[in-house]
Amino acid sequence: MTAITMGDDPGGQMVDMTVFTGERSMAGYRLNKLSASLIDPDNRAEFLVDEHAYCRRFELTAEETKLVIDRDWTGMVAAGGNVYVFLKIAATVGSNLLEVGAEMRGETLDQFMATRPPQAGSG
Amino acid sequence: MGQIVGGIGVSHAPSLARAYDQDKRDDPEWRDIFESYKPAAAWLEALQPDALVMVYNDHVNQFFFDAYPTFALGVAEIFAQADEGWGKRALPDLRGDTRLGWHIARSLVADEFDPTICQEMVVDHGVYSILPFLMAPPWETPIVPLAVNVIQHPLPTARRCFDIGAAIGRSVASYDDARVVVMATGGMSHQLHGPDFGHVNPDWDNEFLDLLESDPAVLCELDHSEYMRRGGAESIEVIMWLAMRGALGSAVRNIHRAYFAPMLTGYGLVCFEPG
């Protein structure tokens, strides 16, 4: 058997992560259901007309509704939202993965882009 | 008897879809990446496969958490492109190979693997972001898609992914005379949530590529947590590459390999032939 080296360095970087477990999926079920519904263009249009009404349709709590209205991606992760799913909210409101990611890092988009290799592309 | 004539492991990423749609082939940031797919595309064309088995993951576009299958095998005449929230891209639907699909379904279940069988299935960027680079649309070669849960834990183990690939290899061997390529997609290192959004680990990704070719048993023994702490939580997708490796048998020849990590995700590519 080949020895694996990478990541076994105790000085190596630890990655801060929120693993999407069954328990988190249950906690975020309504929020994720709303987000996933946005694969339908008619639903996207309905969402954009009245976000609060759309959140009521999916029976979101007041706290969950606030996360949606505020585009609080960090809060969504904490509430059981899954990034692949809440990205559909970002898509619906004209945002994208880079902007969502910068927010979760507590950075502006420009600050985040400055952390990427100089030859970095658009995503 | 059928033959697995090649295997491809490759990263999928929405950024690749955008680069393709915006035709960034001459953009200095993308030129080398676009070029790296060309030898793979030429090799794949020369192989003249009769079908592609496509191991990938759905990003909550076909399946939702009301019923999320661990393995889902698509058996349909047509697989439409998913609208992931941004609208569909200007690409055709994919053709399915129902005869091979049902054959694989029967042999997997007989072999004690129990996928959900799907007669309607939309396919998302897990396939669509990378396929145009490797095969020019419209796609004549039919596919049999196998979607793997790499999103909602508990996930299948790395070993299980390798083993289901080996079972697909046995299934193809018991089919009639057909040339089949197994392709597995999945981002290498990447983390898409939280304060470490953007984590990539090129050293680990390259070590994975080495081991995938020479000693996949080591990779089969790694826990999900070991993958995730090296490559980030979302990098667990890379265990799907083991299904491709499992389908190819004990030894492989490397035909082409490339790796870039320009932004959010390790873009890896390997092309193997059996033996």
C-alpha cells in the first residue's frame, strides 16, 4: 500500500466546514424546498413578484424568511441550507457563486478575488 | 461480449459551462485549460464508443431531499438538460441507451447493488458542464447515467463507488458486442460554503490522480472525513472517480492527464485504457 502524505501534516491547514448531514437536511428542509422550487421559471417569476408571499407558500418561519430576504447565505448554512440548493435563490435574484462565496468569507467580491491566483478566470 | 474500452475522470464545474458558452478558448486565463481537453476529445473520438456510462451527481435538480437516492440509474430514450435556476443553456438533450441501461440495471441488482431506476431524469452541470469539451454536440453517442449521492450524508463509501464501478465492468462484459466508455465527473478539491469557501489543495488532487492510476485500493480505504479535510467538504464528489477506476480492472494505462486549479475547484482530467 502506498503511503498518503498530503493532509497528514499536523501543521497543515484545517478546513472549516459544515457537513450536510441528515439532521441538517431535516432542519433546513423548508428552506431547501423553497430554494429547489426555483428550478421552475414560473416559480422564479412568482418569487420575484413577492418574496414574502413565496416564503409563506413554503411555510418558512419568520427567521428563515429573514434569511431569504436578507440573502444571508452564512445564516442559511447555519439553518440547514445546502449551498447547491440556495444557489438557486442567488440565480433567481441575479447573483452568482462568487458573490455568495465572498459573503460567506466576510469579504467583498474584490477582496475575495485578490486571494485567487493571478491567472484566475471568471469562476 | 461487451468491452470497457476507456475511462475518463474529469471535474465538473459551473465555471466550465460559462467558459464554454462565452467561448473563452482564446482568453489567456482559459487557453491552457481548453487545450488540455483536446487530446482527450480526440482520443475519445478515435475510440468510437457505442455508449457512455456517465457517473456523476445531481445537484438537487432531478432529486430533492423528499426522496434522495444513493445510486440512481437512468434508463430513458432522452435525458433533458436541467434548468438549475439560471435557465437552460443552448445545448441539445442527451440520448439514452435503454437496452444497455436495463441490462446494467438487471446485472447490478443481481450483483446485489440496488440502484433506483429512473425512466425520466433531467441531467445537470454534473454532465453538461464538461461533456461539450470532450465530445462536440449534438451528441450521437447514447449514455447510461448513474447519479450518486455525494451531497446529503450518509454517502456511499469510496469503496462502494469503486465496487459499483467494478460491477458495471462485469455487466458490460456480459453484454453483447459493444464498446463502452465509463466517464466519472466530480470536482476535485473545492469547498463552496462557509469561511473557507474557495479552499483548493492542488498537492492532494495530484496525489489522488497518482493513486487513482497506480493504487486505487488506498483511496478506497479513506473515510469521507479524510477526503473532506484534505480537499474541502464538497470535494467528496471525487469518490465518484473510483467508479470509473473500478470499471476498468486491475491495471490501467494512462493516456492523458491534466490538472489546473485557477479559481474555486481543482480541474482534473485523466484518460485511462484497460491493461
